[in-house]
Amino acid sequence: EVQIVESGGGLVQAGGSLRLSCAASGFTFDDYAIGWFRQAPGKEREGISCISSSDGSTYSADSVKGRFTISSDNARNTVYLQMNSLKPEDTAVYFCVAARFARLCLYEYDFWGQGTQVTVSS
């Protein structure tokens, strides 16, 4: 019943931008923080950014602060990740997650999607 679907990935040149979308259903959206992790081949999975669907509080990794912005459209059960000033090291599969506890949303999650590929060329 839980469904989390990411979209918006693609290939972009360094310095460019992409906007990822996460559409969620099958659970009470407002009870979760929704966010983004990424994983590149051979690298550790990394929590990037998340947002509390209830109060709008956001949490972001230092590696993306100032470049990535997360936002939520609660009416559509959708979260977005605006990625600017992309770097080749941002290349990874990005997947959307739902975390019961917002304060842990960069580290733990309960539901996740299948991911969307982001490739940044140099």
C-alpha cells in the first residue's frame, strides 16, 4: 500500500540544476518527515535533506547546504528537492524516504522509493 515514487533525475552538466519530485501515498503524510538519500556506486548511503510534513522544519547535510533546497506541497503529498550548482560528486541514485522521527530523518527511515538517477558531467 505504501508507495513512494521519485522523478526528475537525469543528466546535467556541472553547475546546472535539477528538481527531483517525490510523490507519496499509502501512509499518513503529516506523521512523517520526507526526505532524500543518495548513494553512488561503492560509496556509503548519505542522508541529504528532509522536511517535516507537519511543521515544515528542514534538515540538510553540510555537503549540500546552500545548493540544495527541500520543499513540500502537503496538499499533493509531494516533496521536492531543488538541486543547484551541481557537481560531478553529486552523481548518485537519489531516493526518497519517509521517516517517522524528523530529528532522525537524515539517518533512519521507514519507507523508501526505488530511486532516480542523477548524473552530473564535468
